[in-house]
Amino acid sequence: MNKFMDWLQNVLMPPLAKAGNNKYLVSIRNGLVLTLPAVISGSIFLIIANIPIPAWSNFMKPYMDAMGVAVNGSFGIISLLAAIGIGYELAKALELDAINGAGLSTMAFIVASFNSKYTLDTANFASSGLFTAIVCSFISVLILNLFVKKNWVIKLPNGVPAAVSQSFVSLIPGFLVLLLFWGLRVPLHFDINLFVQSIFHPLLFAMNSLLGIMFYTLLVSVLWVAGIHGDMTLEGISDPIFLQFLTANGIAYAHHQTIPYLTSSGFSSLFVNVGGTGATIMLVFWMLSSKSKAYRELGKVAFPGALFEINEPVIFGFPIVMNPITLIPFIVIPQILTVLTYILMSVHLVRPAVMMVPWTMPPIIGPLMATGWDWRAGVWSAIELVIAGAIYYPFFKVAEKQMVAQEASEA
């Protein structure tokens, strides 16, 4: 066990921690935050329109097209919002004018979204263009960064308002960005969006597979055990994928089509990390009635947060981090829940997530809402709590025995 812990700390953690702090991955993670209000707002319209009550369904039928406007106006523009947000965040990280970065990224993305008939294809503004938005943002901001750092920009006198001056700073790099993407799309007839999608397609396929989502879940758990925020570290890589899955699911659900992706946003946060990463809410549950005074007090402090998926008090207070006793259930439980949830969704016993629900939603309620009121999701979430509690129990009793003995010796 000591050798394993040393390997985690000295071999696996340093490169992963470095990747988690990479300014480009952080800019993706922070930039995608701009899409959340749109996706959550659109999900509210989906939730309202699809309440599974026959009388309500009949009442809503004449208004479904009108409700679809809100869905398409939110889910349908997440890639455009991502281009704005990522361009803004990356420019800020590189100490450039953030608005210029957002503007150039948006321009590049829109030019890349024209089809072969030179008509703007707004379908690319939805989830299918998400990776294109990332690539366009990176290229545009890096060109801006090069010109600013080399001082190849137009500078106006000091008396000119700052906003006007900054707009002229981006004039030359902006023209180059426009020329680059226009040249690729128009004279060369190069479909940028299709090319980017073909590059990232294997990654999309892998993350929607059982082995892919199991590996992702394992990596999140191992990072937490080593004291690193696993979910946040991997968000820059995983969020564009899971968000693309969710918007595709939401649009398919709104049009009563087959749900295409199992591991959309909400699969991990609501079904696997039930009550927090590692399903630690059940560890808190056992602490509430513990023979150890320290564990009882920690349970009282941690339980309100655990109801809303916040489990840092448990991870660092119990602790989970670098604790050989809790390491096994903390890693094994998410794997079991991942496999079982994936199987249930693949055989259509539980609907995949089709709506964006805040990750802080309590167990049972969160899965119920995210799946469009699929009652089976709520039942499965309750069963997951029982499974997690049963697995945690023997490990908790070992830790409790040690803590009780320590408290007795100290007394």
C-alpha cells in the first residue's frame, strides 16, 4: 500500500496536476461556463414541457412548437457561446484584452460554419460545432498573442479612449484571422468543421463506451485519493464531450427521437457521484450514528453538504485522501455504479440524461429531473445509495474501531 501511495504521489500525480492547471485546459473549462445558463434555461423548458402527467401533456400539445423555440435558442447556440467564452478566457490567461480574444474567436468560428454554398450553417452552432469552437478560439487568440507580443499592432495616441485603442490593436491580427479562415473555407473549399469532428470522433466514441467511462471514473477517483480535485482537473477535457452528448440528447428528446448518448453530462455527476464523488454521502450516513465522537461530529457537519453533492469535508476530514482503509471502497463503488448504470441505460431500463441539472441536486431528485422525469432513474438512485452504504459499512467499522481506540487512549 505504501508503494502504491508513493507511486501515486511521485509518478502519476505530477503530470496530471500540471495538466489540470494548464492555461489552455483551464480556459476551456472556464469558457464553457458561459454555456451553462443557456443549457440550464433550455432544460427548464424541456422539464416543463414534458412533465409525465397525461392531463398536462394534453394541455401542452398545442404549445410544443413554441416551447421548441426556447430549446433551440439555448441548446442550439452552445458552440457559439463556447467560442465567445473560450476566446475570452484564453485571452485573459495570456494577458491580452479579453474582449478582443472573444471577438476574434467568434468571427473565426462563424466563418468556419459556412457551408459549401457559402450559406451560414447555424446547425454548427449547436453541440456538433463544440470542438470547432475550441480550435477556432485557440488559433485566433494565439495569432492575437503573437502580434501583440511582437508589437506588430496599430497603436493610437494616448488621448484616444481605451476601448477604441484596443480595437485597433486587434485590427491586423483580426484581418489575418479572417483571411486564414476565409481562405481555408472559400478558395480551398476546406470544411473546417467536418475536419475537426473527424479528428475528435474517436475520443467521442471512447467516452460513450463502457471502458472509456470506466477509465474516466477511475482517474477521477485516483486523483481525489491523492488529494487532487479529480473532477475539476479533468473538466477541461471531459466537459466539451459530455456537454456535446447532453445537447444532442436534449434535442433528440424534444423531438421524440432515440436518445443517442448514454454518458452525457449528468451520468457521472448524478448517477456515479451520487452524494458526492465516491458516493461518500453513505459514509457520512454511517458517521451520524458512530461510536466515535469525532466521526459523529464530522457527520453532522458534512451531512448537509453531502445532500447537495459537496463532499470535501469528508474527503479531507475523515479523511479519504491517502487513507488505505477508505481507498478501496472510494475507488470500487464508482466503478460498480458506472457499470450498472451504463447497463441499465443501454437496455433502456433507465433513460440517459437529457437535461442539464445543477450537479448540486440531491440524490434521487437530480437523476429524476435530468432524465426528463423518468421515475426509474429516481428508484435506481435510491438503490445506488443502498449499494454504496453496504460497501462502505465494513470499511467504516474498521476505521471506527481505530478511532474509538485512539479516543480512549487520549482520554
